[in-house]
Amino acid sequence: MIKQFILKYSPEFLLEWGKKVKKKQRKKQLQDQQKNDLGISKQTLVDDFKKIGIKNGDSVLVHSSMSKIGFVEGGAETVINALSETVGEGGTLLFPSFSAKGRNKTYLEEHPYFDIKNTPSQMGIITECFRKSTNVFRSFHPTDSVCAKGRLAEYYTNTHYDQLTPYNENSPFRKLCSMNGKILMLGTTLNGACTNLHTLEDAVDFKFPVYDAKIFEIEMTDEKGNKSLVKTKVHNPEYSAKRNCDALKPMFEKEGVLVNGLIGEAQSMLIDANIMLEVMIKNYNEKGITMYTPFGN
């Protein structure tokens, strides 16, 4: 609660300064780990992924923070290879490859276009490394694209095009639920990264105006260079500021939605995507619980 109060009422410049100081301190720690040969190996990561509950054949959507893991020998590529080995040939890896660092509305007002091959992912170094890998499919969506590799990669990504909202039944996020997939929060929090929380908003008659009234028309460029126009909604920045996703964690733990674990040095969570959606729908209908009203009506 104290952290939420500070984040809500501290001036923006003070929050930015705090982030820079923290980032600088972490960079120094990682450099020291490298200097003292304290790097994390691929095998250590594989062991940790298995320990938290990732199994051969799993579909796993990964939200990641490279710096939280610690100094990894071989960097982002090692993390991806360790995950690939853990899910095996029958599994599928997915990473968000969103176009915007900040709010989608601001981004699209300045960049009303999307190039599936060339628009980079702003979701961290691991996601961009994955996007550039071979045999990766990317969903054709202007703001909330997902990259996937593995047995079901094409299935997860092939119906995201021309969807007015990004988290409906045709999205990779909802498909992950239907396939009993998992979500790995690799050094990330619900508040900072758990996009599947939005599946509730597209699964029910949601009572809050979480989507902005403006409908954007975006120029899309596919892998062959062909251009088309699509219409899309984005989340309402005013409502986005009201999110308190981390407050949902106790409910999810109680309902068996997630387990906690350590990947390298990163405090992580493994979430059952379908159970999370079911729990969200049930608690929304019965108690009015959402990420905007985590304590209900």
C-alpha cells in the first residue's frame, strides 16, 4: 500500500530519477558478477525453469526482465535457449513484442503504422532477441503483437489481424487460455507486465470504459511488403492509471492460479492462463473484482 501511494503521488521527475539510480546500481552489480565469474549458466536456468513448473510440451508466454535474472553467460540468447530446451520440440514459446514503451494511445498518435518485419519490440532485450530469431511467427497486430516459436506458433498468432480489441478470443492471449498454456513472469510483476489480465475485459460485458473512445486507423505492412488499413481500439489512459494489478496476487495464490519461484536471482511467477481467466470471471461476476477494483465493489 505504501509503495502504491508513493507511485501515485510522487512527481514524475522524482520517479524517473529513482528509476535511473536503481538501474545504475543494478548495472554495477551485474558487472561485478561478470568480473568475478559469478555468471548464471544455461543449465542453471533450465533447472530453475523446471523447478517452477515448466514442462516438456508446454506453451509458455514469457514476460521478462533480463537485469533481474543476474548476469547470464551468453545473455538473452542463453535465456531463450534454456526456455526452448525446457519446453522441448513439442512446446511453444511466446513473447510479447509490443510496439510502444508507454501508452498505446500516445504511441499511435505519433506512429499510425506497423511493420511486422521491422517494427521492434519494446518489451525488453529478451523479446527483441527472440523476435529476430529464425522460425518465429509474429501476430499481425499494431500494438499488442506476440511472437511465437514452436509446435503451435502459427496457431497462436494467425488470427490477431484486424481485431478491434487486442485480447478477444482471436488473440494469442485468449488462445493461450484455451490451450491450457502458462504465463511466466520472469522477474516481472503483475502490475508491470501481466497482459493476460486484460482477457477479462474482452471476455465479459465489462462495466468500466477501459477502452478509449477514439478508434485508430493504422497502416499495416505484412511480411511481403503489402499494405492494408485496420481499425483498432486502445486502452483509456485515464483508466490505465487506476490499475492495481499486484493487489490481485493474494487472490490468485489462494485460488491456485500461480506459484512463486526463483529463476537465477529473479523473483518469478508461473501462472495457469486458463485458471486465471476463470477465477477473474467468477470474482468479477460475484464480487466486482478487477485490476481497477481489486478489493471488489
